[in-house]
Amino acid sequence: MDFILSINPVVLYFLIFVGKIIEVSMATVRIVLITKGEKFKGSVIGFFEVVIWVIITATVLVDITNDPLKVIVVSLAFAFGNYFGSIVESKIAVGTVKIEAIIKKAHGKRVSIALREMGLGVTAVDAYGRDDRKEVLHMHVPRKKMEKTINLIRSFQEDVMITVNDIRPVVGGHGILRK
């Protein structure tokens, strides 16, 4: 307790701020990993997250009635941590998404071939739109390839209808699903 009280308040606020950002960012990544089936990695991150949480909480609670600015620093860092955690999570892009593209029938075969050349499995289904024939392309794509896949599809048809859903693949498929 004496050690914490002896630290320069500006340095202490900075350490609390940075530590809380790291802790909340780790929590964001941990939750995503666990929901994507990466239980062990999520658990390891959770261990270090709680260690940081205990240290920060103990530090903030020391003499809090005389230094309520700590509460503001922790709250602000919590908000920043959520933001940065979501950025980190999008960069590591764990998991698989299902992309469904509804394109004009005239582009279907060429788009399917281009996607398969990227190493993706594509299932094409004939469909009827309001004004013309369509083709619905179904793909399970690693999240790291999602933007590249969407850009490729849009290079054939700018006004394409694309939906993306997070999934947890279980069995089978071409190249990415668990066997």
C-alpha cells in the first residue's frame, strides 16, 4: 500500500490507464476465441487477464476516497480497451464466415471459377430474382480471407447482394472445416 501511495499520481494514472486497456482488450479477444471454439487459447488469455485485473483493482481501491480520479481513469480505459480489443480481434480474424452472394446468372460460372482458384469451396444454386435469373453462391471462408473474397465477387458485379454470417463449422467441407 505504501508503494502505491508513493508513486507520482500522473505516473499511477498512466499505469492504471494502460493496464486497464490491455486487460479489457484481452477480455474482448478471449470472449471471441472461446465462442469460436478456441477454448484453450481463451483460457490462457483469461489467466493473464485476471492477474492484470486484480492488480489494477487493488491499485485503484487504495485510497480511492481521496483520489476519485482513479475511477474516471479506469472507466475511460475500459472504453478504450473495448475499442482496441475489437481492433485486435479483427486483425487476428479467428474463425470462419459463411458468405452468400446473389449474382446475375451470366456471371455465376466465372465468379465460381475465380473463387475456386483462390482455394475456396463454392456451392452454386440456380435462383430466380424479380427481373432475371440469379445464382446464389454459398462459401465457408476463413475470416482472414473475407474482404478479399468480397472484393473478388464485386469485381465481377458491383451491385451484387452479399451477406456474411459467423459460423462454427463442425464437419466436412472443402479445405477449412473439421474432419
